[in-house]
Amino acid sequence: MELPSEAPAMPSAAGSRATSTRAEGLQAALEIVGDARRALAVRVHALEPGLFDQATLLDALRALAVRNPGRAEIRILVHDAGGLPQSPLLPLLQRLTSSFFVREVEDPADRAYASAYLANDNGGWWFRPLSTSFDGQTALAQPGIAKQLREDFLPAWERARPCSELRALGI
């Protein structure tokens, strides 16, 4: 099994634009979620306040899940699931269990991965070389780069631990 030795280089392609602020990052995330057909891969260290707690992004994620009931697949891979129980995203995760899937990385090589990104199944992506910063690149309609990011996502996803403790108890 080949483990990532380092984060991929920052994608740079004609038609992409830079992000550097929380507002630009939120706009990029909204565009990528809104443009997704059925699938979204999210790789972050934690669900950053100011991004994953924004009503507009939560609404966009909910819309993706409900417009494709039973077929939408929103995969969220986090390095630290400790903050998830306090996240405004938790009620969505608990109500739309057939669309939202969360895993926490455990492998040391995966934990060393410094980048964060979102990639959809329609060619949209937002890549940040450092997950602690909103500095990055984003684009829609660039399926080659989005596919690269989704392919980078899959091995780490397979090695990660499902966060089943976040599921609502049906009691």
C-alpha cells in the first residue's frame, strides 16, 4: 500500500482563481457544493468555524443531499473529530444518514497531510496547501484536477475510522 509522502502541489490551471479570505473560501465552497451532481469529497483537519458553521453552506449541503435522496454521497474526512459533536453540521449528519459519511484519519501518514480540499463530481474543486489557511486555488469545470483530488482522497478514506458515534440513536 502506497502512502502519501506529502501533500499534492497546489493545482494551478487556467480558469482557476485564488482564495485568501474566509469570505472567498466560503464562496468557493458554496460554488463547489452547489455545482456537485451527487458526490462531494471534503478533506479537512477540522470543520473550521466561519465556514462549516455558516447557514448558507449548511443549506447548500442539505440541498445536495435532498435533491438526490439515497444517491448523494457527501464524504467528510477529518483529522480531528473531537469538535464534531459541537458542530452545527451534526444535525444534518444525523438526519441525512444515507447521504453524509464522516471518517477520522488514524494512519500517521494521513495525519501528516497538511492540505485541505473539497472536490465534487462535476469538475469543481477548492484546494488549500495548508488547512490552517484560506489561501488556495479554486475552479469549476476542471474535471482533471477534481478527479486527481478525489483519487487522492480515496486511499485515506479507506484507511480512516468511521465516526459511527456521531449517528443519532433511534431511541
